[in-house]
Amino acid sequence: MNSIKKLLMAMTLLLSVTFASAQIKNKTTETVKINGNCGMCKKTIETAANIDKVAKVNWDTNTKTATVTYDTKKTNLDAILKRVADAGYDNEKFSAPNAVYDELHGCCQYDREASPKKAE
């Protein structure tokens, strides 16, 4: 029994160290509007925006908003939102290129509004 306790403690310590090292440093968190419709949109938006230990985005399908947490010394909100637009999703700062938007799955093609500027 004693060796099982030691093993569990060692595993807990290892997981704690691994989790702590994966955290974003110098972080700030902002909430932004990103257009989209469904779970496929969520996956594409988050995949385009997330960078290990630099940026983490969680997009809500109901509110169409994303919580963006990022390392201010390694990136900025504009760079993250540009990647999202390049993946086909208009947001507060950038519009997706028409050709990329047109390639989105039918259920992912949201109603487009006029946006501040086009992603290039």
C-alpha cells in the first residue's frame, strides 16, 4: 500500500509540473466577437488561433464570442484575429477573404456583415 501511495504522489507531482509548464506567461485575456455557427466553426476557429504556451482561444457557439488569452510578449490580439480571419471567420478587426469564406462548409457560412478591414 505504501508503494502505491508513493506512485500516486509521484504521478500527481509530475502532472502538476507538466501542467504548470504549459501555462501562458505574461498573459492578458480579452473577449471578442467572432462570426460562426456551429461546432465545426468552433474547432476551426480555435485551431487557427491557438498556439501552445502563447495563445489560447475558447469560442462560444451560443454567444459568438471568444475568450482570448495570450502572452503579450509573444503575440497580440490583432495577430490572433488575423489568423482566425485567414481561416474564414470575420471578427471585430478583420474580414475573412471571400475565397476562404466561400470554401467553408455550408453550415459554417454565417451571415456576413460589413467588417473593419479585409485580411490579406
